[in-house]
Amino acid sequence: MNKEKKLTFEEALKELETIVDHLEEGDVPLEEAIAIYKKGMDLSKLCHQKLESVQKQLVEIMNEDGELQPFVMKEE
């Protein structure tokens, strides 16, 4: 799991896509399919965490005092 923590979002997503393609082929032994599936779930969780982190950054802005506050668009 430490290796996955160091992956970028793009690398994790690419590896996850490879896993999905491999499992969709259908000719994977059951034990191997389970192990691959678990790895895919770990990668999926990692991608989700990275997206949540980015989303949080996008909805907050730093004010003049260096404090984070929600980003609000002012209507014209």
C-alpha cells in the first residue's frame, strides 16, 4: 500500500484501468482475480482520496490573514 500512496492520480488511474481491462478478459483464475480486484479497490480508494483533497482545495481560498475560508462567487 505504501507504493500506492506515492502514485500520482494519473498513475493510479492508469493502473486501475489496466486492472479493469485484465479482469474483463474473463480468463483470470479466481484467486488471481480476487487479488487483482483487491488491488483495484485500493487504487480506487486512493484516486477518490486524491480527488476529495483537490475538491477541498478548490472550494477554499486563503484570505489576507492567511486563513482558509469558503470560496464564494459574488453576483454582479
